[in-house]
Amino acid sequence: MGGVIVDLAFIAGGVAVIIYRESVGNMLGDADWMKYVGGPYSLAIIIGIFAFFYGLADITGTTGLLFAPVRGLFSLGGSASAPPTELPEGF
């Protein structure tokens, strides 16, 4: 039950970051590297979307399916694996 509560907090936090993106963007500041992602407000939106979808995917048990392309991009010393072709048990 504790995992679901944390995942719901990720979902609520992601929505809150998107709603209050101006305050979060001001808190992050304006670094030079942020201009490549659209500035601090766009970075706040990206963080909020990632947190929302991570919480949702973790609750439904589809993190492997949803984040397989990202795992392939950041795999260290290995080849990129193909996304799973079967649905998790229970679907």
C-alpha cells in the first residue's frame, strides 16, 4: 500500500509542478543550459509530465513498457533492448 501512496504523490506533484510552473521556474533559476529545453518554465513542465507519467506507469505496472526507449538511450555498456512485446500479468 505504501508504494501506491508514493505513486499518487508523484502524480499529484507532477500536476502541481505544471500548475505552479512559474513559481517552480523562478525557484530553479535561469541557467545557460536551460535555453536548450526552452527555459526554466518549460523545464518545470517537462519535470511535471515525467513525474505524472512515472507515477501512473508505476501504479499500473507498465514502467518497463513505457520507459523502454529511455532505458535504451541511457544504457551503460550494453545494447539497447527492444520494448516488451507482452502485456504484464493481469491484463
